[in-house]
Amino acid sequence: MKARSSWMLATAVALLGAASADAQDLEGRFTLAIEGGTDTEITGNVLTQTDASFIGLPVRINTLSYRKSFKPKVRRQVLLGYGLKANQEIVVKGTYYKITNEGIAAGTMRAADLFAFFTEYKEVGGELAYRFYLATRTRLKSYLGPVVGLRHIDAMGVSLEVPDLRIKIANIPLYQSSTIPVFGADIGFGFDVSENVYVGLETGIRYQTKPTQADGLVGFEVIDDGGSRWSAPVVVQLGVRF
């Protein structure tokens, strides 16, 4: 029994040593990876409460958040990184994301229910991140770091419908096509499957400023006073280092 225990301990030490030997630090190495996941809206409003009038009828539009108004879709990203030091890496990301809406109760018109139908929210962006790794000469590499970037947001519109009154206000411009800054931080980890291939999981937080307001309908200018949002992307990674 003692011999067996000693053999198992020796085997475990040998395997741990092999894993450590296979792992390398990051200095002078390039990283190329694809990422896929989603984005959870934390705070931020797509519509701001408004009291207005349309064809002589009183209208109340409630504040609507991104989280309640849209259904999240797949976030796609690609990244290129370079190790500046053994435990520090600079990363450039290209990002693509969209969310859709199928209609939501948004207020009232003369006490009848009013519904909002948003056009698709779509963004294409680029980010620059600086990663600080807590350990590099192990197969499991965890990191954190700041992120800055730009996002191009397509123009957005909204249609308002009141089924009981058979009234529809179609295609109200909400936000203009805009390029806006984004700020945040990432935290994640990667596991080295081999000397050159790794898989990982990353989350973080992002804040994007509001796009340019469209002020598309007289009397309803206030509805687009929001537009900024906080969100938390979560993505899985498949990458190579060379």
C-alpha cells in the first residue's frame, strides 16, 4: 500500500511538472483568437418618459430599458494580442453585436395601451485592452485589465402602435448612426490545451456613451434623451499562441 501511494504521488508530481514545463510565459508571443457569447444589459434606457400629444390625443410614453426592450443575440469577436512582458499582453479586438425587439408595452394614448417596435440595434467596434496575468508559467492563466474602444451604432427608429384606436406612428427616427466611445474592464482565464492552443472564458463590464439623438417627431423629442448603457459581455475563447 505504501509503495502504491508513493507511486501515485510520484506520478502526480511528474504530471504537474510536465504541465508546468509545457506552459510558457507571454513575452514576445502573438495571440490570435475567436470569441463568441452574448451581452447582458445592466442599466441604460432606450426610451425616456415623455408626455405629448398626437392628433389631439394625450400620449404617455414610459421609460424603457434596453434590458426589457431587446432580446440578446450572439456577440462575435476576434482578437490579436502580443506579449509585452512575461505577464502583460496588449490586445486588439474587433467586435460585432446586435439585439432585436418584437414589440413591448410602452405607455398609453387616451388610456389605450401603446406598444413600441424598435428597429434592430447593431454595432461594429474595435477595442484596445491591456491584460495583466496573475500567473503565466501554468496552464491555467487568469487575467484582468482595462479596455477602451469605439463602436459604430447603426441608426435606430421606433414605431408606436395603439391597436384599440387603430393608430400607428411608423418609423420615428430615434438615434442617428453614430460612432461612440466605450470604456470598461475584462476578467478571464485561459487554459493551455497544448503549447500553442488554448480555450478560455471572459467576462467584464462596458459603458458606452449615448448615440446622437434624432429628435424625429415634434412633441416627442424627449424620448431619445437616453441611449447610453452599461453591459456585461460573456464570451468563450478559442485561440492560438505563436
